[in-house]
Amino acid sequence: MASQRLYPIGIQTFREIRTGLYRSLLPHYIGQNTAKGTTTIAKMSALIRRGDLDGALQMLQTYLTTIPYCDNANSKGHYQQMMYVIFSILDHYVDVEERTATGRVDMVLRTATHIYLFEFKLNKSAQVAMSQIDLKHYPARFALSGLPVVKVGVNFDVATHNIADWIVSPA
């Protein structure tokens, strides 16, 4: 039953979608330097597998400085989609707008060892994002998963088109 929840469309279809995302969307994010992009993705994936989300976000922050300027980067949705694409390639379950009893989590990343609940903000602060996670009791939705739940507040800065700050905290 758990695998049905993680991959309601079937594992093969999920892999095909992930491969399609990788081949069609990622080049727009990494430009001409594909080898560097995939190396960064591989390093981020290794950090996440080791439970070092701070390190992965720091690497992502550095990586985002290499992405060319984009005219439509002034919405939270832009950053949410970008994070979905990048984290989908890391070979873990990723979903956006995951419904809870009191709202929607911006992004959920499920690894073999943890569930990470991301709340994204734009030109606010990571603390504001964390406050929303707590106010809306998002971790309660995942209490029966059997995995530790980690709250992640991420704030993006429109002026720099990058992550301004983040907080990672156990639920």
C-alpha cells in the first residue's frame, strides 16, 4: 500500500516521467555546462542520502548562482517548480502542494531515512516559513510514516534569484 501512495501511477511510469524531466527541463536550468550540472546533482544527492540537507542546500545555493537571469523569476511558483525539478532528479520521492488537514506543504521530499517538509517564501525569511510549518501543524500529517520528519524553511530573494536563507529543524 505504501508503494501505491508513493507511486500511484506505477514505478515504471514514474521513472519515465523523471527521465523526461531530466532530459527536457534540466538543460534549461543548467545551460551548456551539463557535466557540471550533473556532478552537482550527484553531490547533492549524496549529501541528502547522508542526512546533510544543510550541505545540499548550500551546494544548491552556490549552483543557483550559475543559472542565467530569467524574466519570470518573480513568483514563488517559479522557485517551487525549480526545486521540484532539481529534487526530482535526486532519485527520491518528491511532491508539491501535499495536502494536510490544515493546508498544503510546498514540497515533500521522502528519502529512505527521512521525510523533509519544505515551506518556501519569497522575500520574507526562513523563519517565516518555519512559523507557517508550525502554525499549520504540517508534521502531524506524516506522524505515522515511521520516518523522522524534518522541517525546512527556505526563503528566496527575487533580487539575487537565489536562496537567501534556510532553516532545517527536526519536527
